[in-house]
Amino acid sequence: PMTIPMAKKVRTLMTSSVSRRYFIGVSAAFAGVLAGRGPAFALNDQSARTLIDRVVSDINKVIASGRSQSAMISDFEKIFARYADVNIIAQSTLGADSRRLSPAQMRAFVDAFRGYIARKYGKRFNEFVGGKIEVEGVREVKSWHEVASTVYLRGESPFQVLFLVSDRSGKDLFFDMVIEGVSLRLSERTEIGSMLDRRKGNVDALIQDLRSAG
């Protein structure tokens, strides 16, 4: 039996040293990414919910599959690649540092980040085995849509996960997950910033770190 509530585990994972400085930085970076793209026309409540219905359905299938952890993490990486706006998430975690990367470095960073995030959060979703996620509702927020879901685990209190959906990349994708009020993008902005600081701003070293982290 679990001795620590699952929601607390996830919260602990995501809240490591989130600072006001990082919040301002990632918010400004993401606003800049959105501002540089044209207005959204196709996205509406129904299309946003349809996307997250698919995400949740695929996650539920994986956690009910009985496959090994490594196989499940591989499945989660495919889900993340299919439904998440990895380019925007990765760029916003770098903030202003993204502007000094060459196109080749950015491609390498996004690729490494995709694997890192899949391993890290795939392990957390693996702990949901025996539970399920249900989509509850959707609402429009500024230029994106927020789709609410609830995670039900055996022996634990339910907790909320929000998916933020945009079509600014030309298709409906989620660009953030917010677990009990804590943003994946924001928490990863902190983690990536710390990793980059430890490497004295060396992006190539950061990319190597990401390939083995998570």
C-alpha cells in the first residue's frame, strides 16, 4: 500500500523551487511565442475537449495495459509527441536562452526534451495503475482553452489535472498540464534553468544531461 498520497507525490515532483522570477520569465516567453503567431480560428470548446478525450483515453489504456515500466514510458513518449506542443513547451522552458540557440541546437534540445519529459512524467503516470482519469469540462481562457480532468486512484483522494489547449501551431495541441495548480511548463522552466546554470550556460551540455535525465 502507498504511504504517501499520490497527489502529494506529483505535487512534490512539480513544485521544486518555483520562483517568482521564473514565473515572470516563462509567462513572458510564452506570451511572446503566442504573440508571434496569427489569430486562432478553428479551436473551440468541442475541439479542445475532443483532443483531451483522446489524450486521456490513450493514457488510461497505457495504465491499464499491464506492460512493463519501460514499455509504458515508451507509450507515454508517443502520446506526448502526438498530442503535446513540444516545440512551444521546450522553447518556453528555456525562456530568453532559446534565442541564442542555433536551429540545429534547438532541434536537438526539443528532441532531448521530449524524451526527458516522457520518462519523467511517464514514471508518474505509471504510478496511476489501477486508477483512471476522467475529463470533466472545458472553458475558454484568453487565446486558449482549459480542459479539466479528475484523477481517481485507489485509496487516494481524487485530484484535478488541467490541460491547456491551443491551435497556435496549426493544429490542436496541449501546451501545458496543471496538476493541482502547479504548471508543468513552469516547474520544468525551473528545472531546466537549474540544469543550465550548473553547466554554466552550455546548451550542448544541457542537451546531453536531458538525454539521460528523467
